[in-house]
Amino acid sequence: MKFKFSNFLFCFLFIFLISCSEDDDITLNPDEDTENSDNPDEVGEEDGDVLNLNFTIPEEITDYYSNVSFEVSVEELKEELITLTSTQHTTVLEYWQRHDYLYDATEDPNNPDHVVLVYSGESRPKDQYESGNNDNKNQTFNTEHVYPKSKINVEIGEADLHNFYPADISINSNRGNSPFVSGEGTFSSKTNGWYPGDDWRGDVARIVMYMSIRYDQSFETVGNLDLFLEWNAADPVSILEVQKNNVIAAAQGNRNPFIDNPYLATVLWGGDDEAVNTWTTEYSGPISEEYTETPAEDNGNDGEEEEDNTGGDNEGSTNAVLLFSEYVEGGGNNKALEILNISQETANLSGYSIQKQVNGNGEWSNELSLSGTLAPGEVLVIINSQSDLQKLLDEADISQGGAPIDFNGNDPVGLFKDGTLIDMIGTSGGDDFAKDVTLRRKATVTAPSATYNSDEWESFEKNTVDNIGTY
């Protein structure tokens, strides 16, 4: 009997202690559930946690987001936004169609006849876009792929308008395919990449985030997620971004959700700082700040000396020696020129240009001006922007649409310095001097020549580009 009573007493005490322990847990954390309900927008620590995002979406885009549930896990919300961005992309445009929409999308809010250029923030006349079909001889800007075209692994993503901005030709060339890196102030070229500038870092971040969810593009290819989260939070959405988003939505059907609400990036990926949540009753609307860049009534050719924002060392020597080192006349639009700095001095490229003779008619035309610098022993690669050979796309320093990088085997090309021909590939008269071949300058050549000498060149089969970008 004593044994049974002891067992009973032990069991009673055990049950009593468990009950007290459970009650103590509730007593010690009385505000836990209430705290969660008071912060419905708080992001769960685990991807499996159900979000309670009490968003007030602006009326004009409510229908667009009507099939997105914001009471799901982080991963489920990400999948919903991926699906939305893909299924609403109902009109897939060709690259050439950008001319029909991009200039309205990036129209200067203060001047409807101008566009705003990425990175520099300059305002330029809309008719100065670079194209072989543009009758305006004063062509000063072209199309910048914020996420480089050569790094996009989904073909239809190469022509997605959300990834485009007009850019000054020389600035676009200086950026090239460089990844984005940290910095401060205005745009600049860094030793390990490109800083877009304080006023453009948020735009860049939101474009890269869009490319991530729409085409599963890697952040690491063009920078890193932490950096883009920082930029998204630090540089709020501008009226120009909102305008661009609306125009592109009308053209393609889909929107960039991170322009509609930058806070969505915080929900999906976190970050040290939260981006502004534009979908709240306290917020006045989808625009968080007005575009305040003062439009510059400047076409880039007013003769006044401007601040050099190319990021290159434009104090390079004017005494450096440059020459053509490779010529690619491949199939289709696979055209490229390579220029070598054969001297021991960093070359200042200002004053240098490329021109061609159409069918060897003896008249130089279609000038492409160069800018920036070129280090000793380094090469500058200029390709036709419609090239489809990956090696050309990867090595390109300048992607030029149309002339003069649309030459055929009977179109001589020339390298000019301050308007004087210093080096030439080809002969006048219309002969096919280099049709469907790659020409590579022999290492024994130590100076440019204004007269073409075929003995200075090695010839290779069409589309041979394995050596482009190095010498």
C-alpha cells in the first residue's frame, strides 16, 4: 500500500509541475500574440512563416495585384510575384521596338521634347538617339542595358524595356559590362566595377531585382544582393521611375513591383534597412519623391568644357600610339574592331574616332568618337550591338548600333586622331579586301599606317573571335 501511494504521489506532483510550467510560460510572455497583431507588416524570421501584410494598394494598380495574396509565406509571395510578372508580360517586344516606347518612358518630366539619361541625369533632345535609321547627324545617346545583355540567360529578356535606359554614348561605353559596386557621389568607374551614382543606385537596384524575379537572373553576376537592398532603401522611387513603369506596363503588360512598392524587396530578402512602404494609409501615393534633376539644355556639342564624369583618367597622354589590332567581318552583324595602345603611356582617347568608306568610295563618313582612356598594352573592343557571338558580347567595351560598325568586306575603316587618318584597314575602290574573314595585326608591327598593307595582317576564317579582347 505504501508503494502504491508513493507512485500516486509522484505522478500527481509530476502532472502539477507540468501544468505550472505551461501556465508560467503564458504569464511570462503576456504580450507575445498582441505584439504580432500590432505589427501586421513585420516580416517573419522564417520563410515558412505566414505574412500579415496589411497593404493599402493604390486604386490605379489594385486590379493588377488582385490575384496576389499577401497572407502567405515569404517564399510563396515570391512565387506569386514571379508568376504575376511573367503571366502579365503579354507583349514580348523585339529589341528594335524600344524606339517606339523608351523615349516616352524616360521623357524629361520638365521638358516633353527631351529624355533623361541614366547615370548622368542629363536632358537630351529625343531625336538624338543613335541609330542607322535616324536622319539626325547629331546622335549623342544610345540604349543602356542596366543588366548587361551579354549576361542575360533568357533570350526574351534581352529586349525587356524594364531593363533599359537611354545613356550618353561615352558613358555607356565606359560602364561596359562592369558589375555594380559601392561608392558615393556621382557615377564613376571603379577598379572593380561601376558606381551608378547616388541618384541612380535605387533605380539600378530595382531593375536588377525585377530581372531576378522575371528571368531568374543572378544578383552575383552584376553585384550582390546586400548592396542592392541597401541602394533600394537609401534611394527612394522617383517620379521618373513611376512614369517609366507605367509606360512600359502599357507596352508589355507587366510592371516592376519594386517600383510600385520598394518594401516588397525588404519582405522577400530582408536587408539591414527597410525600404519605404508606399502601400500604407499614411503614405500619400506611389511616388515617394519628385524628380528634381535640373534639365540641361545641352546636346553635348556646345563647345563648352564639361566636367568629366566618365570615370576614366582623361589626363592620359596625347602622345600615346594607337593602332588597329583586330578586324572581324563575320556572318550577319558579327562585326568588331580592336584598337591597341602599343605605347608605354596611358592614352587619352579624346580626339580619336572611327570612320568608314561606304563601298570604298573614297569618302570617310559615319564618325564614331571615342572617349576615356586606354592603358599601355590594353585593347579597346568595339562591336556591332546586334552581334550574336557570345565572345564578342563578353569582350565589348563599346556596343555600337549601325555605322560605322556595320562594314562589309569592301568598306575600308579608318582610325582618326584629331581629324587626321592615322591607321587604315582596307583599300578604296570597292574591292573585297577582307570579306567574311578575321584579320589580326602581326606582332612585328609597331606603328599605325594610313596606307593599308595586307602583309601586316594574318587572316582567319569567318567568325574566328577567340583572340578578341587580348593582344
